[in-house]
Amino acid sequence: MVATDKANRNQPTTVIRFLSVLGPGLVTGAADDDPSGIGTYSQADAQLGFGIGWTMLLTYPLMAAIQEISARIGRTTGGGIAGNLRRHYPNWLLQTIVLLLFLANTINIGADLSGMADATRLLFGGPAFLYVFAFGSICILGIVFVQYSRYVMVLKWLTLSLFAYVAPLFATHVPWIEAISGVLLPRVSWNGAFLTTLVAILGTTISPYLFFWQASQEAEDVKAEIQRKPLIRAPWQALSAFTRIRADTLAGMAFSNIIALSIIITTAATLNKAGIRQIATSAEAAQALKPIAGEFAFVVFALGIVGTGLLAIPVLAGSAAYAIGEAWKWPIGLSREPRDAAAFYSTLAVAGVLGMALSLSPIDPIKALYWTAVLNGIIAVPVMVVMMLMAREKRVMGKFVVGGWLRWLGWASRRPE
């Protein structure tokens, strides 16, 4: 009896087992709520109030489907999106997509660093360039020099920073009936402001760099863990792999949308109700909260911007480096030592340094965000089309082609631009 009790105590609980399967999907979902995304949500709700909350229910199944397909491609083939593009599709298509992805991610890094620096200045004062340099250096040096398994764990822990956007709900007077109505009952206005905001939200929640990152991380895990093999060579691993991927992706995308919804409700209950209609950045949203929701909401919101930026910047730089490295047949992977994948790590560092330079340049960060959205819009549709074609082709996926409801949801996520 004593031995049995001891054995039972040593068995992992259901919660621990569930947490152990969370990985690429959780980090990908959390990285989606980066400082520029927070600015988009804040601006949307400052303008439209609770009437935009229903978009989180709309985007959740679409996000989950396209990200699960991305993960399946990586786990099944042992390669990322760019690697499979190189092997199976025209080189001009590959090089065009990879170049646009690198440009969009670099601009996004610059915008995120600007948001982080502005939020930190609100809290502590000081020069913006110092914070840009500090945050950019932390992200670049961390992802280059910290061991892969440890850095992945750091990224997982950084996802907790997103709870900073749940806390202000408890410091804000929220008309919950109106808020829940905005989530459950779609309100559509056929005017330019509403349609532009809707496109911005879709562009923020379904972004190309997320596809590349999650597929590459699944492929990376195959290389980093000896017992894992690409499913086309080890089909007996498919059931457990796909079960884990689905749980990870559903949880990660749910986490992303819950946090986004918390931002939507907080800003709608404060900024919109107070008549504040124009919010350009996440830092402006934090500053505007202070006289309305109080010091606590302001501080937590601002700290959350920093935490999410520290999570998102490595994902943005990493997804660009994976894409370019696979396109040009370099040795790639965060599990490799820098000396063994010098070009890959150099690309990652260059993306970060260019983002730092952009954030310190005279370029208007709002225009930078606009062009990021434009580039992401250009890239997203062809990337999703190619991904869906990959996912159904036996020459790519072997016997693990994607079909049924997952395939149709994937096609549905290909939004018109």
C-alpha cells in the first residue's frame, strides 16, 4: 500500500501532463499579441467599442486550423515552410515570399521595439534609444547564445507576461452585459472605418511569420529530440504527434484570443467610454488608461507591452532566419551552435539590428506599422494557398495529407485582401 501510494504521488497530474505538451503552439499564439498587435486592438476598440469583440470568436477556428496545418507540415516533413517551398515549388515564388517576409518582420521588430521603449519611458523616464538598444540586445544575444532547450523554456515563461492584460479588467468598471453582447452578437457597419479595422484585426491575428515559426519549431524539435523522426519516415509516431500538435495549437490560439479579448474589453470600457477615439500605439493606450482606470491598470498594461515584445521579437527574427536559411540551403536551427550555423544566426542578428535602426530612424512608426500590414497582406494569401496545396499533396506529406474539416477551415482562413 505504501509503495502504491508513493508510485501514485510520483505520477504526473493531468495538468502537468497537459502543460508538458505545450510548446510551439503556445509560444506562437502568445507572440501574436505583440506590441504592434496591442496597438491595433486598442485603436479598434477606442473607435468601435465592444462592437468588435465578436471577431475573436471568428478568428479562433481559422487561426487554429492554419497553425495546426503549419505544424503538421513541419512535423511530417522535418522541414519548415520555406524548405518545402524550395523542394516542391518554383524558385521565384520562394525567393519573393522569403524577401517580403524578411522585410515585413524587420519593420515589425522596429515597431515593437519602439512600443517597448515608449512604454518603459512612461514608467521610468529616460532616453528612448537606450531602451531600444537594451531590449534589442537582450533579444538578439539571448536567442543566439542561450542553449536552445533553455531559451524555449524562457519563451514559455514569457507567455505569462500576457496575463498583464487580464489584470486591468479587475481594475476597470466593465459593463459585462454590453461586453458579452459584443462578443456573441456580431455588429457589422458597412463603412470604411469599420471595414479597415476588421482587415487590420484579421491581419494582426493571422500573420505569415506565425506559420513559418510554428512549422520550423516542429521541424527543430525533430532534430533536437533523438526519439522523434519526420512522420514520413516514422508513421507510427503520427497519432501521438498529431494529438500533441492539436492540443498545443488549440490551447495556444485560445490563449492568444483570450488575451486579445481582454485588451478589447479593457480599452472599450475605458477609452471608448471616455470618448477617446484615436490611439496610435500600444504605449498611447497605456498612457490613456492612467487617468481613467488608475495607476494599477496603467503600470500593468505598460509592463505587459515590454513582456510581449521580449517574446515576439525573437519569433519575428527567428522566423525570418529560418525562412532565408532554408531557402538558401544553409545549416539552420537554434539547437545548433552559432559556429555551426553562422549564416543562420547572422541573418537573425541582422533582422534584429535593422529593426533597432528602424526604430531609431526618423521614420514614423505608425507608417511603419501600416507598411508592415501591407506586406503581411501581400505575403499571407500566396503563403496560405501554397501551404494548403502542400498539405494535400502526397509528394510532400506522404500518407498524412490534410483533409476533412481541417482542410476547409484552412482554406477559409485565406482572407480576401
